[in-house]
Amino acid sequence: MPEQEDRGNPSTSAGAAGGSRDEGVGGAVDWEAERRRRRARFLRELAEARALRDRVQPRRAKAARLRHAMRMRTFRW
């Protein structure tokens, strides 16, 4: 994955965030965009890890689905 290459080089993400703080209002927008990109990458990797776990442990995944369905059935709106 090309996203994982960014983790090994702290100067790219830290340098971009550090330089953008000095710019004022435009820097805040850049910082927020960087934060959203990092969050999106994290959520993608989390979903990928969950999907892998579900494939590797199908019985546990089925039990988790059933527990979730039971919680949703008993939840009162």
C-alpha cells in the first residue's frame, strides 16, 4: 500500500503539519485536511483488519453478528 510508506517517513507528515501552522488561517485548513486524511486512512485500515479477522474466524464473526442483531432488536427508540 502506498499509504504505509508515509508512516516510515515522519518528516513528510510532521513537516507539512509544522509548516502549515505558521501560515495562519490557511494553515488551519491544511492541518484539518491532513487530519481528515489520516483519519480516513486509519478507518480504511481498521475496516480491512476487521474484514480479515472475520474471514479468519468465521464462527466468532457470526456470533458477533448475532449479538449485534439481538442488541438492535432490544434497543428502544
